[in-house]
Amino acid sequence: MKQLSSDKDTSDSGEHDRVMKDENSWETLKPLLKRYWSVLPITWLLHLGLGLPISISGPTLPYLALNTGQSLGQVSIVYTVRSIIVCVTSIGVGLLLGRLSSSRSKLLLLLVGSFLGAGYAFLTPIANSPVTLILAQCLFGIGCGTVDTVNNMLVIFLFGPVLSRSFSHSLHFCVVIGGFLAPVLAQPFLLQMGDISGQTGSQQTDVCGNAKNVSANSSQPDVDLAPLKWPYIIVGSLHSIWIIGYAILLAINFQLVKFQSVSEKQADEQAVTVTSPNRMSRRRTAIIVGLFVLFYILHVGQENMFWSHLYSFGICSRRLKMTPADASLLSTIFFVGFLVSRAIGIVISRLFLPAKILLFQLTGCFIATVLLAILGESSHLAAYICCGMYGFCIAMVFPTGITWLASKIEVTGSLSSAWFIGAYVGNSTYPLAAGYLIATSATGPVAMMYLAAATSAAYLAVVGVMFFIAR
């Protein structure tokens, strides 16, 4: 009996591997690309549009703080508010997607999310009070939560859990293209506005938390905030491209068909069953999802400290004493590493299992953050190298985590918001903590790197337990 059981398991495993290979073949992918060629470019552009506003708030944050009369620690509350809104929106949209089956409803959600993103970009630079700035973040939170949840679910919905791996990486590759372009776009305007590091004697307001030293002949900060509006106007204007695209798809009543419905024409019921072999108990599924949410709280929170406060880390460090140009270069190097890794991930995700990619990337993150905690303030060169290394190592984690979970459980329904719950809880806490650590910690901005190193150790432990339970 044991021999028969072993033979059956081996046969099932071989059949499963065959079906996985068939689903990952060019013959399976070709008709899907032919059908969705018009959807994919708009989706990629939309995710590029997410990366731009998420990233541009990092280098412009000190100037937004100055514009609203807040310190860096105080203005960091906008990240908490935005992330709470995104989290609530993602949960709501995830539940909604479980009930909405029409293509029109999905495309309409993406169109509304794009409009809200444009509204955020136009409102932010004219916000001269914390309330107005928070209102702008709320608009972006609703738009981002809607777009991110729908699109990440949509690639799995359209291409299945295997083929979607490369497409999921491509979406997040586009996000980081936007993240890379944002500091480059903002840099000339930052240089026009001037240095707000608080290291000159003419500063009235020190957003970095350093002691103020006001000269007798100066009554206003030597900072011109007029150019602040231009990078946001450019970002908002770009949103019109994908708004028009989704409006056209709605006008022609474009149909989105679930992957299983397409593959049924070439596969019998047994093959479809083998395609999703991992049937788990509810209790085991709940534990895995809970650990997955905790993992995303930790790693996304850590990642977004770098997206939002790396520029501030550079200009506020009392040992590095970076100029706006130096700090912009630090952010750019981080995003170059991030961009290269996301591009590689599109190919790597088709060659290696998600679990192996995750372990490799997370180990690299641990090494990079420990080096930043030890050497991050020792020199500009050390900061550049370590931040580039961290950007390279963290980049594949978010999309790889989604594809790993999709290989274990069904995620196109109500669980489509699982990763966003974790992601935006992390977003609502870590950037806020980083802002206060930079502005108030006795050790200075390097305290942010201590937090990053501790977080790396924590999520390595969580992933180890999660993999053990899901084995």
C-alpha cells in the first residue's frame, strides 16, 4: 500500500510539473498576449504613474514640511494617513472584486483611481497647511489602493498563477521606473529651492531637528518654494495618458476573461484540477496568510523608509552633510539598483521558484542594512554602495511574494488585498518612525538604519516559519 501511495504521489507530482510547464510555454502565452496587447501598455504606464508620486514625495518632503510650517517628524504623519487610507481602500476593493465579475467594473475602478492620482499631484504643492496636505494624501491613498489592488489581481486573473509571475514583476518594474525618474525629475527644482539642511546660520526653521541659529539680519528662511509645484504638475499631467487609455477600453466595452476559462478549451478537467493542487485546511491557510501579512508589514515598511526618507537621511546626517545634489544622487543610486533588479526579476521569475528568489533577496537585504547601520555615515561612498546594494536586493521581494502566495492559495477574490493590508500597515508606521528618528534621535539619522537592520532580521525569521508551514 505504501508503495502504491508513493507511486501515486510521484505520478501526481510529475503531472503537476508537466501542467506547470505547459502553462508557462509560449504556446499558452501567445494567444493571451494577442488578446490583451492593448491592456498591458496602459497597465504598465499606470504603475509607472504610481511610482512617480510615491517617490517624488521623498526628496520634496523637507520642502513640503517647510511649506506647511512643520518639522520633518511632524510632516511624516502624511505617510501614516495615506497608508491607512490605502489599506482600508485595498480591503474594500478586495471584497468588492470578489462580487464584481464584469470587465467594465474593473476598468472603471482603474479609471477612478487614475483620476484621484492626478488630483493628488495637483493639490499637493499648493497645500500650505497640514490639513490640506493630508487631504491630498487621502486622494492618493484611495487612488493608489484601488489601482494597486485591481492591477495586481488582474494579472493573475488574466494569465494564471504561473504565467503571471513575469507580468507581476513587470508591473513592479514599472513602479520603480517611476521611482527612479522622480528624483531625477525633481532635482533641478530642488537645486532652485535651495538647501534646507539647517547647517547655515540663516535658517529660521530646521526641519531636520538640528538646533536653530538665526542671524540678526535674516527674518525668512533662505529657501524659494516656488519651484516646488513643477514636478507635481508634470506628474499630474502624465496621468492623462492612462486616463484616456482606460476611457477608450470602457468605451469599446473591452472584455477581460479569467485565465481558467481560456485554458479550459485545451485542457480537460483533470488538468485544471492539477494546476491548483495545493488544497489546504482553512486553519493552515489562515496561518499562512497571517504570516504573509506580517512579512509584508516588515519588508514593505522597511522599503518605504528608503523611498520616503533616504533623501532626508542624506541632507540631515550631521556626519555626511550632503548637499541637495549629493542626497539626490543617493536616492538615484538606490533606485538604479532597484530598477536593475526589477528588470532582472522579469526573467529570473520564469527560471527559479519564488521561494528561492525570496531567500536570496532577503539575505542580501539583511547584509546591506547591517552594513548601512555600521558604515552608513562613515562616508558618501559607503552610503552610495550600501544603498545601491539594498535597492538591488529588496526590489524583487514584493512581486515574488505575491507569486509565491498565488502558488499556494487562490488570491484573485477576497484575498487579493492580503498583501496590501500588510504593505500599507508597514507604510503607515515605518516612514513615520523614520521621520521622528531622523529629527529627534540622539544618534541622529543613522537610527533609521538601525531600525532597518533589525527589521531585516525579523522578516527573515517570519519567512522561515511561513515556508515551514506551507511546505
